[in-house]
Amino acid sequence: MIGWHNAAAGYSVANWQSPASNVIGFGRGGAGFVAVNNSSGANTSTYTTGLADGTYPNVIDSGATSVTVTGGRASLTVPAKGAVAFYDPDYVCTVNCGGGGTDPGTGTVTATFGEYASTASGTDVYVVGSVPALGGWNPANAVKLSSSGYPVWKTDVSVPGNSAIAYKYIKKDSSGNVTWESNANRTLTTGTTAVAADNSWNVADADATDLTFGVTATTVYGTNVYVVGSVPSLGSWNTADAIPLSSASYPYWGRLVIVPKSTSFTYKYIKKDASGTVTWESGSNRAYTTGSGAGYAVSDTWN
């Protein structure tokens, strides 16, 4: 790894990915890439590497195996409790190195994609788009987002600088079935510095506003409170896609949710216990209408 370390030293972390539990991959600019598998079985996944197309020796096994990068992506089989690492010995950065701007070696910038999306167990969120780094609209090559901040999914991707990029989010379940969000393609315009896209499932950017849901509700240990409603950003009445609320100020449960502007919708609160059993609050559906502004909030009490 000495050669990898020397080649990648000084470059910012980019293209952080976690294609499976206990499996991660990340690059250092366009200089090097490493994937680490801390699980008990081998893992094969496709990664966005940020490296130039070519074939590189795997430094972990002293070059006994090699990695082929095509369109900036590579399929890697990482052994259990092992790693794969490779680097470009010809990569040279001359200006703005490690400063978060355009990487002169690859002409890329870091784009942080964030999507507010509720999912059922076993379903993950990906971003796919018009450039090779986002899979070239091929769902099989889409980039998986991290659920560590659920229900906000995020990842960093090295994308072309000074470009207009079209993209969308998709969901994939454990069987590989793909669900596309229904709104029009989103657009991200990059320049010479890092950019961020903060979106919400099925809510067009120009039509989005924020609404903080709050409810006072007591629960037993292991039971949590969710909000579900008639619009896609509230799960379209599907309890599997309900939005989990935070109990940080128990017995008050709350969370900011991105919803459509100038829209009337209905909603209710539910409780889910550790086994997944759902209890609906009693009474009629609650109703709310957003305006054209921002910063809306409701404060309810469990019925």
C-alpha cells in the first residue's frame, strides 16, 4: 500500500460508496481507489472510481490480480475481511489540489446528492443520470446512496465540472426491482467548486417546501411514531413508507419533511412496535394545506 499512499496523498476523499452492509469504497481525487469488505463473505459490486479508464494492478495482492476501469467505473470482487486497492501512477495534480474545486487531472467536481425518501426494509435509494459517473441512465450502474441519516439518503460522486447534468433517483428492492420517481428529470449545473443537490422523493425542486410534523404521543419501549399521508413524500398511505419521527424530545415526536407547495393533503400518525405491528391513531384523517412559502409546522396530539 506504500505506492497507493504516496500516489493518493493530499487528495480529497471522493466517490464514497457503501454497496452492502460492512462494505465501503472511496477514492482520493483521480489518483487512487480502495474498497474494503468487513463482512464474512466475498462481495462483488460496481464502483464509481474517478480514475481514468485503464487496467491497474491490485496492490493488496502485489498485482496478482488487476482492475479494469471503464467509463470511470469498475466491478470489484472484494474478499471477506479483505480489500482491493489500485492507483494511477501517471495522475498528476498541478493546481487547486485537495481544495474542493475542479480536479484538473479529471475535470471533475464533487457533487453531494441528498434525497429525502422513506423505504421499506430491504429497499435502497440510488441516483442515476446522464453522465457515466451516474450510470448513463442505466439503473444497473446507478450509484447507491447511504442510509446512515435515514430518511435522508446521501452520497458524494465525482461528476464533470462546468456541465449541466440530468438525473433522477430510483429505489431498488432486495429482488432488484426498480421504481423510478415520477417527477421530471432533475438538473444539476456544475462549475469549478463542489456542489450539493438536496431533493425529496417525487417532489419537483421548484415545487417543494418544508413542513415540520409534531405530535405528543406516549409509547412503550421499542415502539416508534411515524407520519403517513396522501402525498408521495408522506408514503401515499403505505405504512411501509411512513416517515419516522424523532423522539429526541419525548413524548414529543417530530421531524421536518419536504412536501409540495400550495397543496392540500391528508395525513395521520401511526405507531410501529419492534415486530412491525402498526397501530393507527383513531378519528378522521388530519388535513393540511401548504402555501407558496416555507417554514410550516403542525403540533398535534395522538388521538
